[in-house]
Amino acid sequence: SFPTRRSSDLPKSSVAFKSVKLKGKTVHANATVKPKPTAAGGTVKLLVLKAKNGAKAQFNQKAKATLKKGKTKVSLKSKLNGVGRYVVELKYQSKGSGTSYTTTRSVTIKSS
């Protein structure tokens, strides 16, 4: 008895991680978007959540990139503060195609 999803309900665009790497305290995220943007101005945002307190869990924007027409690859990086486990996600917004998200990835900064 679940409502069925029509293809019109699904986002017309998608974003997917190619890689997520941690160098020191800086997270590097490489991704691709589909389909190729037909107009400039689509944005990809790097969202980060510090996974220590579930009661105040909230993704915060750490970096943003604007896509040019026809470009599908994007690279974002951001410095993370403090030791701990972080959950990383990308949000892609394009004109006329709605909003889409990646699956989450996690990185851990260990104490030195």
C-alpha cells in the first residue's frame, strides 16, 4: 500500500562520488553529474556532518562549486576541525532539474 513513484517524481539530474579522500585534516571530494548541464549555473555543495552528537546532527555546507555549461566533473575540498568521524554528502542543484544528493561517505580524523 505504498504510493508508487512516477518517473516525473524522480530528480532529472544526479550526482555521484568518484572519490573521497582525507589528507591531513582536509577532505577532497571528486564527483560527476549527469546529464551534462545545458546551461551554466548548476551548483554542487559539499555537506559535512560531525557524527558525535546525534541530538544536534545537521549537515553544514563547507564548499560550493558552480558548473559551467557542458562540464560534468567537479572537485571540492574543505578543512575539517578536530578529531572525529565526519559524514560527507554532495548536493547538486541545476536549473530546471531539481535537487539530487549522493549517498553518504564517512572519513575519520585520528588524534596524532
